[in-house]
Amino acid sequence: MPLISAAVITLFGLRRPGLAGALSVGAAAGVAVVSSLAYTGRPFGEPWQCSAGWLSVGELIVPVGLRFDPLSLTMSLIVAWVSLVIHVYSIGYMRGDRGFGRYFAGLSLFLFSMLLIVLAGNLVVLFIGWELVGVSSYLLIGFWYQRPAAADASKKAFLLNRLGDFGFLLGLLLVWSKTGTVDIGELEGRLAADPGLFGSLATGAGLLIFCGVLGKSAQFPLHVWLPDAMEGPTPVSALIHAATMVAAGVYLLCRVFFLLVLPGSAALELIAWVGALTALLAAVIATQQDDIKRILAYSTLSQLGYMVMAVGASSVSRPPVAAMYHLSTHACFKALLFLGAGSVICAVHHEQNIWRMGALGKKMPVTFVTFLIAALALAGVPPLSGFFSKESILASVLESNVGTRNALFAVAVAVAVLTGFYMTRLVAVAFFGPERTREAGQARESGMILTIPLVILAVPSAFAGFWGIDSAYSNQFNGVAVEHAGVVERIAAAFTHSPVATACGLGAAIAGIVAGLAVYWNAATDRLPEKLGPVAGLARNRFYFDELYAAVNGSTHELLSRFADGVDRWVISGVLVRGVHGSIELAGRLLRLTQTGNIQIHAVLLGAGVAVLLLIVLRH
Amino acid sequence: MTVGLNHYLVVSGLLFCIGLGGVLFRRNLLVIYMCIEMMLAAGSLALVAFSRFRGDLDGQVLALLVISVAAAEVAVGLALIVAVCRHGLKPTVDELTGMKL
């Protein structure tokens, strides 16, 4: 459905905003309805596939296949509903923009590609969807393409994505060459029957597919595109870069999880550490950013690192339910945070620096309350949804089989503290405190089309912990449903399930919030740089990663082009072209010396030639 | 001492070499011409000697042909020399360098 919407809008609707908006929202609504029906309609827990023949080249048979199992159904449900909310929000946010039709075409294309990834039955279809979301992301980040910053950001995003996809493609080829199939169900079956199929390449295959995740989910060291991607419109940031596309990487990891747990594969530990590193790095940077969208972008990076770390900390006996759980709750509250940020930005006339906002809490109550709910959920305060998902991640890290799990756990707790800290900083500076500028003073609550989606999203952000999402995911991996009961029992269950993890998580959140309030309550300027000195500078400048990459890129380019220039000048032009010319000319000149015009010299040479010939003939 | 084929061939060879030396080292056109004739004579001598010692007449017939060709060539060559002298040039090879590249 979204594909049809995208096509129709592109062909007919680029000049008719009403039509474009209606089609796109209609498609999103249709998807939401269908996925809800699919969710409730089938017996839960059994995978169901359908496919149509498509590509058959030699031994490679790739049908256009879809797979409906608990993982994909649940994920598609979340994707559909969050997208619907954001589509509605976009109608209000993008009103009056000249590219309205183009925006919704891109949005519909994105929805189609994301669903393709989620519902893919084999790795090739998944890869197609993977690339398509990259394209949609490129189109939408660079939506306001007349701005050079936006054009650069979209290029950067696409290039880094492509880099990761290269690894993914290699991994895909490796998988196919070793197992002879790309269908996910068959892969699972073949690997269950013969775990040693990959031999020593098991780690390699897992890591190569993880490369795709590095690019798409912006893990270190390919993380630099996500903050720049904030140049796109805020609903785009909400949909693509908070809730769904970047989560596609984590989804992929869970999809091919059976690949990562093959005996002899060290992929999981490396994945866990990459995730932890990303989480820590991003959280530190986030504490010193002033642009509201950048703070949220680095927060997304950090949470993605959390999820990747959770996958890495899993194993066959403890499947990555925690990662998918956090993915689902994060989709809701991060989208809410971004949409709320969009509402705030609109209200203060497109000012994004938090130090130019202030006292918005009184002026924009609905935005403020929903934003606060989402922020607290992100920090992991009970009984909001974020608490449960974060707790499950911390517990799975602590109880994992990974050797360095205590170090990982320490990093995770540190990130939780920082999360609480920077979110409190954001809320305190933007919503409380004095009015810092005139625009802040004139801010007024946004219209209903912007605020109703906020309220809609606030509901799952708050209550998703009680809806049994984790039991839905458990079905996918080991077919055992984890039963939960009422509200209080759930909270208690969190504590009894893993007391250390929960206590640490809660303590970290509270510590972060308290520290943030202490530093930033009623603060006029950011006092942290003076206290922390150089560390703050590093964080503010994003640890100079962008500069590092630009320098490396630039110097390699320079080197290569100098080498190519040298080859061109000296080898091709010098040796080959002029050399051939010169040597032929030399031979000609030498031969010319014999033509003196003197008859007797000619005769001498003639006689000498005859003598030589005679010698040769007589020798034989 | 019996005079065999080899003696004739040696004489022929000597004549040829003397003629060759004259062609290469003398400057006067007429002398060069006479040496060319000498080389031809040497060739004819070798032919006749072979014919005598083989017992057939092939070599002698060929020698007759050589003589007739030599006569024609002399006619042409002398005409060339006369033409050169008519141009005012001396009959030597020093100034005949028109074929120099």
C-alpha cells in the first residue's frame, strides 16, 4: 500500500498538497489496520511464509518472500502505528512548505521499505528494503536541499550507510555460499541441523552482517552521520532516525541471531563492546550539546548502542528479547521526544538552541507534559515503559555468558547515569528557568494537529511496560511465553527477577536526574565547561570525529590523486608515448647515417651484408 | 702438378676480389667500370671451369649470356658517364652524392 501511495504522489501529486497528504496518511492508516489484524488473527508463535518466484540464477533462487512470525508481526505493528502518528503530525508541521507533496512521497516510500525489511522472508529481499530505506533517508534528510548543510548531511548519511552495506553484502554472499540458501527459515533449519557448517568463518559471517548494522544503526565508527541527519525536518528525524530505520539494524541482528550463536563464533562479544562503546561515547557527547535535536540525536545513538550491547550479551539460552523490547519502547518515547521538540521549535520560531528557550513549561503545557513523560521513560523511571525495557537490558547484560560482562554492566550503568543527566539538562533548560529570549516569551502551545499525536504517543511510552511486549518477543525465540500479571506485580517482578540490575538502573537514573537538576536548575549559562575543562570541550566538539574522518579522507584522496597523476605523467605519457616516439626516431637517425650518398660506401655496405649472409648460410 | 677445379676457382676468386677492391677504393668512374668488368669476367671464368669439370655445356652457355649482359651494361654505363661529364663534373665519385639523405 505505501508503495502505491508513493508512486501515485510522485506521478500526480507533487503540486497538490492536499492529495499528497491524504494519500500518504491513508496508506499509513491502512498499514496500521492490516498489521493489527494480522497480529490478532493468526495463531501466535508459528511462523508463516508466503512467497512468489522472482529470481532464479543458477543455484541462487530468490523468491519475493514475506515471513510473518512473532518478531516481524510485533515489529510491523509498532512501525505502522508510530508511522501513522508521525504522518498525521507531518501534515501540521509541513503545512505551507513548497515540497509538501515530495515530502509525503518520500515518507510513503520509506514506510514501504521499512515494512519490506521487517517482513522479509529472505536476506536478499531484506537487503533490497535495507537499501531502499537508505535511499528514502537520503531523500528526506536532504529535503530542504537548497541548504548546503542539508545536502551534505544527506550525502554523508548515504555514503556511510553504503559503507556498512558493503560489509553486509559480503556477509550475505558468505552465508549463501556456505549454506546454499538465503531464505531465513531454511537458514535456521540448516544451521540447526548442522552447526558446524561455517567452520571457522562463523565469526566472519556474523561480523560482516554486523557491518551493515554499523552503518544503518550508526554504531562506532560509522556513527557520524546521525547527528548531521538532524538537518532534515523534525518528523523525519522522529520517524526515521529514532523509531524505525536505525532500529532496523537491531532488528536484523535479532533476525539472524541464529547465525551469531554458532559454536566458535566470537562475534557476539565484539558486538556487545561496540554497542557499549557507542553508548558511552554518544552519552558523553550529548551532555554538552546545545541544539535540542542534536541532544536527542546523540541520545538515540546512545540507546542504539544499548540495544546492540543487549544483543551481544545474549546467547541461545537467553535470547535478545531485551533488545527488541527496548527497541519497541524506545520507538515510542523517542518519537515522542522528537515530535515534542518539533512542537517546541515551531513555537519559538525555529530556534533550536536550548539556551535560547526557557520557561516553556508554563506556556506549552501539553507539549511539556508529554515531553516530560518521554524524558522520564528514557531515563528509566518506573512505572514508565522505559524502566522495564532498560531493566531487562541491564539484567541480560549482568547474567550473560560474556566474559567481560561486569565491565559491560559498569558501562551500561554509567550510560544510564549520563542519560538521566543530559535529559534533565534538556528539560530544565528548555522548559524551566527564566525566559532566555524574546521568542521564548512569546511561545504558545501548538495547534491540535501537532499535539494530538504527542498525546497518542505518550500512552505507550507510559504504559507499554504492562502490555506484554516482551512475552510477544519471547515467542519468537524459544516458544515460551513469559506470563505477567497486574501492575504492582510487574514492578515487583522486575525487582525480584534481578535485584542488582534493577537497583543499579534505578539508582543510576535517580543519580543522573539529581545531578542534572543540581547543575542546571535555573541556570543562566552552562556551568559545566568551567568545572570539567577539557573534557567538556571534547564532548562539545563531538570528540573531533568528523574532523578526523575528513582529514583521513582528504589525505588518502590526496595521496591517491598524486599517485595517479605521477603514473599519468611519467609512465603513460613519458615512457609509453614519448618513449615509443623517441626510440623510433633514434632508430631512424641511426639508419640515416648509412645513407651517405657516396657510392663506394654503399658498395662497402653491400659487400659486408653479402659476407654476413654467406657466413650465416654456410654455418648452417 | 695436375690443374684441378680448385685452381680455377681460386684464380676466379682472386680476380673477383681485386675487382671488388678496385670498385671500392678507386675514385675514377672509368676505373670503377673496368673493375666491374673484371668481376664479371671472374664470374664467367668460374662458370666455364665448372662446366668443363662437369662435362656438360650449361656453364658455357651461361658465360655467353653474362658477356652479352656485360656489353649492354657497358653501353648504358658509359652513356651515364658521358652525361655526367657533359654537366661539367669531373668523372670521379667524390661529387656524386645526390642520394644522400
